[in-house]
Amino acid sequence: MAEHRRGANLPSIGGFNRTVVLDAVRRSPDGLSRVELASRTGLSAQTVSNVTRFLIEAGMIVESGTVVAGRGKPRTILRLEPGSRYAVGVHVDPAVVTYVLLDLAGTVIASSTTSTPTADDPSEVVRTIGSAVDGLIADAGVDVDGVLGVGIASPGPIDVDAGIVVDPPFLPRWRDVPLRDALAEATGYPVLLEKDVTAAAVGEMFLAGESSARNFAFVYFGTGFGVGLVVDHEPVRGVGSNAGDAGHIMVDQRSLAGTPDGSGTRGEVGAAVAPDRLVRIARERGVALSGGGDAAGAVSPVSSDGSVDAVNRAWDELAEAIAAGDEAAITLAAEAGTVMGDAAVVIVNLLDIDRVVFGGPFWSRIASAALPAARAAIVGSPLLVPKHAVDVVESDRGADVAAVGAACLVLDAALSPRASGLLIRR
């Protein structure tokens, strides 16, 4: 059973106690009685009674049946009311912007996509995203007053204090876009900005519920390669909230380099497994992929009009080839998984973690071949220092993991108790 956060009985911090109780109920799909809530949270019976009354009146939890536990009056079970609150997640990708609407339980109830604006005019970016957010909520038919806010997952670097997307790779015109505050003004909702790899890790942690790992690395494979980190149930953001740029880790890329003579055997993992590079190698090995490249077979991450990701099209075809049993495609995916696994060993050794999660927009389409190879590379590495078992798994969040994680940022900020909230500030 996951460790539960402990509450406090001081009336001056009632808001904190509400999140403690709500977090405990959220993490228990079968519900909890008030007696169980008091035991798990460390709150007094009276505090639990007061807090649960408030949450019931707010519509966030409901009484749902009773259970008999020994002698005495049957205990009333309290469960989360998922449809009482919602959060929007937005993932800005070089090819497409993905939008999801999550309920309080973290279930995706609606999603949509738009082409990524070129950001020549930042106001056009805000209009496009703001309109899509409003449309998503309207089409879902939910109460706009129940929407807690909007989370944005963006490639780094970002300036989290200023709410600015600074200079993301493959988005050359997205320089110093003041996305957070402008979108908040356009939509009327609070907006959070987060780096995509961190958002993915937060989503993985928030949605895991009782099974949430205390420490893990989220290996994010999208247009770029990054690692989101969670240590002691807290995401690692760094001084500027740009932690996770792991693409410069050096790995043995002999198989992907195609150099049996041993030359060029080491390189940066981000460059070694870049999707456009893997598409080129796939073509060289005879995997049937359609257009999207020039005469020499090179592929641009973004098409000339900035709206269609050429690599994405070829990547879909690579996934189809893997599913059809194409040996060249399967081998390539496995080699990419091995290289990413080798890079993950560095993170496992550095932080002494016991769980590695793989996911991201490009990962899900090669996972069937890449995950077993990545797992073997990690657990069988002669360089692995920790002697404990390391769990290597794939995220359940699919290709929309960053958008889902962005929405979870909002849910986490609103629902998860933090001891920092108890500090007395002068």
C-alpha cells in the first residue's frame, strides 16, 4: 500500500486538511469510511467529519453505500465524484497541438488536435489554442465553472517564472512566446506551464494512485529525447524548471550507426535515436516507407508549411511494419530501445531508483519491440550499480501522455496536499 500523507488538526490549515482527505479518497477506488480516513491521514475523527461534510457539499466526494466492520453501526463509504471538477491539458509539439479534458479521477473524457501555429504572431498562437480549449470544453458539455484550469506541456527551454516558451527545438519561430499569461487572459482559466518531460512524469505519478512509485524516471521519447524524474514523490524540476534534458548522455550506438568495423560507436543518445534519423535508417534497410524526405532520404522534422510532421507519417508506417512482422523494422525498434535503455542506466545509477517508465508520442508506436530490448539493456547492463530489482515498464497513458500530464499538473496543484503550504510566512 502506498504511503499516505499525514494531516494536521490545526483549524488554521483547514485547506490543507481538505486536500489530505481528498487525496486519500482519490487514491482509493473502492472508497474509504470516515474511520479509515482518520487512520490513514492522522486527522482526528472530528476533523475528518468536518472536512468530509465540506467536500460532500462541494460535490467532490459522495456517500456510496455502507459496509459492516465488526459490531456497531455500518460504516458509510466515501468515494470521489469524478464529474465534479475538470482540467484541460495542452501539449505543444512541433507538428500538432494536442488537447485533453480530464475529470477529477484523471480519466480522459474528450480530446482534440490542431496544427501547430508557426508563432510568427504570438497572438495568433493564443487565439488558436484558446479557441481549441473553449471548443473542447463546450463539445464535452461540462460545466465551465467546474474547470479548474489549463496545463501546458511544452518542449524546453521554458521560463516558468515569466510563463514564456523560450526557444524550443524544431520550432524556430517559437522564441519568447508569452503563452501562460496570454492564454489565461484569453480563456479566463488559471494556466500552468511545464516542460513536457516533467508533465509526463507528473501525470504518471498522479494517475498511478495506490501503486504510485516513490522514485522513478520517465524516459520520454518524442521529437526529442528527455527524462522526467520523480524523487520521493516530488517531480525534479531544477532551478529553472528545465531539468530532464538527457539527450547528451553518451551511449554505444554501434548497431544504429551501422559500423561493424567499430568506428563511430559512441554518440549522444538524442542524436542516435532521433526519429528522423531512425526513419532514414529504416529506409536504408529496406523498410517500405512513403514520402516525407528529400531525394537523399533525409527527413525534416517539420514540413515546409510548419503544419505536417513528415516524420510522424513515416513513423506511423514504421509502426505498421512492426505490427506486420517486418524483421528489419522490428530489429531497428529493438536497437533503438537498447540505446535508450543504455542511457537510462546512467540515470538509474545516479539516483539509485527502482523504476523506469518509457513513454511519449513516438515511443508508443515502437514499444512492442523496443520495450523488451530496453528492459534487457537496463537489467542486464554490466554498468548497473544498484543491486535491487529495477522495474522497467511502459506508460499506460499512450501517445497523449504529455497532454494528459499537463492536465494532471492542474489536478495535482488543486488536489494534492503539500507541507509547504503549512509554512508561516512573514
